[in-house]
Amino acid sequence: MLDIMQIPKPAYSSFRKRLKSQDHLLGTFVKTPTTHATEMLGLLGFDFVVFDQEHAPLGHDALDRMILAGRASNIASIVRVGDPSESNILSVLDCGASGVLVPHVSTVEKAEHIVACCRYRAGHRGFANTTRAGGFGSVSFSEHMDTQDAQVSCIAMIEDVDALDEIEGIVAVEGLDAIFIGRGDLTAAIGAPSMTSAETHEIVKPIMQAARNAGLPIIMLCPNRKDAVAMTKLGASAFLISSDHGFMRSAATAALTEFAGPIE
């Protein structure tokens, strides 16, 4: 009989450890409700994907398959939840997601809430070990709780100007694994021209300083390598690059440009 404890642990199971160690990690958003993009990204060697339930038409059925594709191609699956309720967070974690990214965390209370939704021992995550996350009942109660608490990443999006009033308290919340700074929403809120503008930079700097002071990892969406270098100097260690939509559009544009006009 196969001893499940003898099976080597997949790379995606170490994502939280690598994130908290502030290893250099690269990911991208996935917005198309299909498994194929995730499989390709995993085969290419990306460290993680973020399934964008907030801004894309990703229902529970599609997410279930996409999370399975992530595990099959050995890439960590983080879900940006459109609904930060306890039941929705529970659902994506039971499906086997490596963690959640929660939008608009602007108070200490909300940060504490999402951490509690992600944890068994130090929170109130609803228990079930008969799910994909629990090996469909192949692990014990205690082992399932310990493994999930060790491997599930809880990431808060800081994307509201109001969050600056409580940022020191937010980054100090026990059990929060990282913050992702949403420069898009911050830029829109202050009316700046772009997310790499000087005005946005001035908003971002104190957020990153607070995270550095707390030893909390920082994830940034960067439009290019130059921006990633600048964000690294401010403390970022994990980076999101474009999206499956963005990659498809840029590749299609390049092909269209290359083959434009008569072929002679």
C-alpha cells in the first residue's frame, strides 16, 4: 500500500515559506476561465499565479479546475477573492488554493478577519479534510490543520488611501504573510497620471517602509524591469508581471506588426 508520507512534497507547497523568506518570486494574473494558461505558466517556470476573481468572470466551477491545473503543473495558485467573506475564502482554500489575496484591506479589523478565515489553530477556518486540500480524507484531522496552517498564504491588498492611517497596525497583524500594494487603485484615488508617477510613489513609500519595519514581504505589480528594480530598492521581493490577457495581447500585437502589409 502506498505510504502518502513517502511522496515528495510538490514545489507549490513551499510557496508560503519562500514568500515569507522574501525569496525572489515571479507571478502573473490569470483572468481567463480556462486551465490552459495556468498549465503553460507552470511549465514555463513561473512561481505563482493569481486567479483574478475580483475583476474577471471566474466562477467557482472554473476556479476549481484552474486550481487543479496549478497543482498539476506545480505552480502556486493564489486567488484574488471578489468576495472576502469567510465562506468564499473557505471554498477556494478547500479547493486547494495556495492562498488568498484580499482586496481593500484598509483596517486592522479586516486584516485580522482575513487571517482568521485562513487559519485553523489561530483562527476559525471551517474544518473539512475530505476536500482536495485535505487529500480527500487521506490525512488526519491534526495533520490537515497543521499542514494547511503552514502552507496557506494570507495576503492583504493595500490599495486605499485610508489604509495609510492604520498601516503600522495592519502590517503588524499576526499571521498576515505579505502585502500587495495596489498602485492602480491608489493612483486613481489621488488622480495621478500613472501608477509609476511621482505622486503615486509618495503614497507607496510609507506603506513599504511600514512593511519593511515589520519584516513583512511586499508584492508589487510592475510594468517593466526598471520599475521592479526601483521597487526592490524599497523592499519588494515578489513581483507580478502582466496577465494572461496582457501576454496574449502583446504577443498577438507583435505578430500582427511583424506580418503587416504584403508578404513579398
